[in-house]
Amino acid sequence: MLPDSLSTAVILNPAASGGAGGRIWPKVENELARRSISFALFRTEGPGHATVLSREAARLGAKRILVVGGDGTVHEVANGLLDNPWRPPPLAVVPVGTGNDFYRMVGASSRVEHAVSALDDGRLHLFDVGRVRSHAGERYFVNLLGVGVDVEVLRVREKFHRLRGLPQYLAALVWTLMTFRPESVRISLSPVSREEGHERIEGRTLLAAVTVGPSIGGGFQLSPAASPEDGLLDLFVVGPLGFWKVACYVPKVIRGTHGDIPEIRLRRFASAVMERTDGGPLFFEVDGERMPDPVSRMTVEVCPSVLPVLLPRRAS
């Protein structure tokens, strides 16, 4: 067990955003000292390690966890906490990623002192998460599951490593659109209420993105009305578009004013099945991490109010 004096566990990803996690750590450490918050430090050493560390921190009795990293680190920590029988301790986040869409969904400042303030002056919120199930197992996502061009964008983002956030995503998107060929996808949505029927969306798909919050890619407002506390997931689907149409629509999607674009469909749901119409392999990504192994079919569902998150009072 962690002693009461070290009831805060800090999970630090020093490699986040090209080493920004390591560079910002002294400032985080100073802010913790200024607030007299004692802590146990857990440093990640590679992909997947934050899942192991968060599980260990919870097992040792951590009463709260501060994540210093990006969306991928938050994703790993959440999976470590939720895939266990015990009640997860609440998270606070110092965002140090390229996109930081998890932190952006609460409208909070990314300043270190503001983020750390959630540990001793924050409000507890219970966030929804998504869960994807397939023959390969199951995994939680805190903000995004994507199919289509977004998966390929992740592969080429490293070409633009000098950029960050939205500019990096835009550069990778333009590069990818030159060669990307949309595949035919079927999405079967279960009704949200008794008054609604089942809906099936089918056809060649440039992007199908399931989100907990409103944005992906460092600021694309795909589902501007989405909330991590409404008990539902949000779906953004767009069919095949030419390059110039994409260029015309992108500013609207960034602002979240694309509701009148006929090629874009927005839906809210609690459960859905996604698959290729030809039965072929379906590649996907979760929370900005490209999954190496495709699946033939997957079920996506909301897990309401399962992730405790400490928010700075100004964001609450």
C-alpha cells in the first residue's frame, strides 16, 4: 500500500509529444511542491507501460492519479484502471500530447498550475467511455474510435513531427488524401429510445469517427454537441469526397458548423456494429493509436459514468 502521505500517484510519460513530457516535469514537480502534495512517481518506459503502471498504482491504494502525457497516455491509464474489479481512483491530467482532445473536451486551460489545481481543489465528474469488442478482445477508449482516412493519417503524421496539434493533423490529412481509397463500411446502430428503430449506414466511407467528446486531431469539432457525461456516443460519417470538397469543408468541421453539409451524417447512439461490407479486414484506431491488427467485425458501445475525472473548478 502507498502511505497516506503518498496517496497521489503521478504517471509521467517523458516521451510524450517528442519529449515534452520530460521537459515539463520539473515545472509539474515544482507545482506539486508548492501545493504540498506528496506523490509517488511512476515513469513510463514504452508503449503500453502506462496501463501496467496505473493498474499497479490502483493496487497499491492510490487515492488519485495525475497523468502527465497526451491522449495516448490517458487511454492507457484508463484501460489499466477500468479492466479491474476495484473502483478506479479519479484522474487529473496535465496535457502534454500533440492533440490533447481528452483535455480539450472539458474546456480547461493547459497551464500546469491550473491542471495540477484539480488535485486539491477540483470537482469530481464521472465520464463516459467507449468500449470496442471483437474477436481480438476488448479495449476502452476515452474519446475516439476511428475508421477510414484517420487511420492512415496516424501512419504518416511522423513525416510532420516538427508540427503539433491541428497543423500537424492538417498536413498529414492533405498528404494522405492524395492516395487514400475509401472502403465500403456498414454501421448498424441500435436505437437510443423505444420510439426509434434500428438504422444502418452503408457505403464507401472516407471517415467514420465515434467520439465521447466533440473533437479529434487537436481541434476538429466533428460532433460539437457531444458530451462525456450524456450517456451516449457520437458518430460522424462522411462518404467519399474529392480533394477540393474536403478542402472546402475542413474549415466548417474545425469550427463545428458542418451540420448542413449533405455528405456528412451525425448520429448519437449507445451501441453499434461496424464491419466491412465485403467481409474484409477493417483497420481502426483508438485515441490516436493505430491498432496493428485489423478485425472483420466489431461492436462499439458506451460505458456510462465509469471514469472518475478531477477537473479544475474553472473548467467545471
